[in-house]
Amino acid sequence: MTNEFKKNHAQVCEAWRLLGAVQRATYLEAAVPKLALFTGDANKARRLFNHLLSAAPSLDEVHRMTGATGESNDLYVTARGKTMVVGGESAKTMAVLGQLIAALLTGNEVILHCPSQEEMCVEAAKVLYDTGISDDVLSVANDSQTITLLHIDRLAQVAVAGSAAEVQEVSQTLADTDGILTQVIAVTDMEGLSDMLTSDYLHRFVTERVITINTTAIGGNASLLELGT
């Protein structure tokens, strides 16, 4: 039963990743009006969330690169994988939900954890489930200790909203864990949310890949390799 669950879970998360950012954005857009109401400044929240979602087409772009004669090389971005969105004690709801939207828009599987705003996390997840996002893709982990969650196997990245000290604490904990290198995406400006307005913000949630196709092979469409960076 457990293996079957894991297989189905992996398939649902992979389907979300393969959906493309523009289609993922349609689910998230439907949730924006209700999510914005949790923040205390719905107008500002809607502007922030819609700003993030407006980048969806650029996330789906494929760039043809110069390659050797007889092959094509296409560069694109894809989700990094399992992502934890953490809200520290000093985190504002808007910052936490902005990080959540960014992580989902870019196609990642997300674990939401904000101990000081447990009820908000549950309600936000319900809003997103109502738009059609699966609970395999988004889960809420309020009952666990942050330090325990940061040791989850194959955690690709942690998006932290909070003070510089809270971000440092999470970074140090991750540095002490075994396994794959886990990236930290920090938002510490709780008023201006300037961290989320930089041109490379969403690209921190994705990884670049190149697919190389041998155009001289039989049928001209033999895929040779796919490299992640």
C-alpha cells in the first residue's frame, strides 16, 4: 500500500511539473482573491501575487542554443523538486503566501510550514485545493518541529520568510544535514517585499536543463541526452 501511495504521489507531482507555468497559473489566479484576504492588505497582496503570476509565460520559454552541426540544443527551466515554504515568527502572511505562490507556479511539490500562523496555513491550503491543486502537490506540516522537517529526505530547497536571524538558523540547520545540497530562498523585507520583486526571484525556484537532439539520426528526432544544471 505504501509503495502504491508513493508511486501515485510521484505521478501527481510529476504531472504538476509537466503542466507548464501558464496552466499552473490559472489554478493560482483563481485562488488569489481569497488568499489576498488573509494578509490584512488585500489590494497590495493581489498586486504582488498577480505580479508573480504574470511571469508564467517566460517560465515556459524554450531557448534554442547554437550547437554542433547535426544537433539541436534547447535550454529550458523546470522545477527543482520538493520545496518547503517556512514562515518564521516575524514573517508576515503576505510574504509567506508570496513564497508559496512562487513555489507552486514554478512546478514544485510544496510543504507549507508556518508554526505562528497555523490556521492561516490550513485555510490557504483549502483555498488552493478548491481550485484543483492536489494535496499530493501541496501539504501543510504544522504539527512537526521545523528542525525535524528540514531533515526530510531529498528536500531541494527551502523558501524562508522571516528575519535575517531566522533565515540564518534555517541555513545552518540545512548545512548540517546529509544528502543533496538544499538551496535557501530568503525573503526578509516584510514591508516592501523587495526580495520578491527582483528579476531573478522566480528563477531561484527552478533549475536549467538542456535537451540535445541528434537531427541527423533516423527520423531526425532521436533524443540523445538531457542534462540538468
